[in-house]
Amino acid sequence: MNTTLKLMSILFATILISCGGKDDKKKEGFSYEKKAPTETTVQTKTENIPASKRVDLKTKGVGPITSVNLNSEIDQEMVVHGEDVFKKMCTACHRADKKFIGPAPNGILERRSPEWVMNMILNPEEMVQKDQLAKDLLIEFNGSPMANQSLSQEDARAILEYFRTLK
């Protein structure tokens, strides 16, 4: 017991000695003064916004679709067909209302032109190669490219009509 007490005392003394005697650097205190930034960076607004949230209604993308006419009324028959195709072909990677492997299509027509959406559905490989927004989406979604489902233009148009109902 006496030996244990001596060893504990020596250990405690060693710890105390090793902790003391060093010159502590003076820590910078709290200050109300603003400090000048060490470097200035200029960032454009699009760099701060993720590609999935970026609004670009002018770009039509790369592919066979150059013009799409959307009627003021939504074609319910086309919506049913589009929803069916979407559920069969797209839900492996997309959820209508939330981010999954790919972006959610709800509200997509508030951010993209109808032509861009259809070209992305019909021509995803070339879109990722030549369209900057598609490239940015690929990066945002961890390099998971959209698979080409070999859909017809009619199926892609029906999916677009279904997307019009998603808010």
C-alpha cells in the first residue's frame, strides 16, 4: 500500500511538472472591430445555387425537341399516360416530390423550359456532354447519370404533361 501511494505521488508530481512552465501564447480576445478580409473573392449568383434549384427557362437543351406548345388546359388523358410511364420507367431514380438518386420533378417547369425537360428525357447522354446545366446536375447528384430509357417523343410529352400537375 505504501509503495502504491509513493508511485501515485510520483506520477501526480510528474504530471503537474509537465503541465507547467510553458509560455502560453496570448490568445486573441473578443473584439467588436471588423477585420478586413484577407482575400476577396467574386462569385456569381449561379455558383451559390445548386443546379437543381437554378432557374433557366431560356435554354432548350440538346436533342430532337426544338419547340413545345403547352395548352392552357392540362390534358388529363395525357397526364394519366405520363404518370404511368413515369412510375414504370423513372421511379427507380426519381421521386415526384423529393430528391432521390435524381432530382424531383415537382415544379420543374418553373425552373426549366419544356423543350429542355423533354430533351433531357429523350437524350440524356448528349445533354450531359453538351449542356452546362445537365453537367452541373450530374455533379450535384454524385455523378449518377440519367439512363436513356429509349422513350418515344409521345411518352416524353406525356411525362411532361404529368410534370405540369406536380406543384
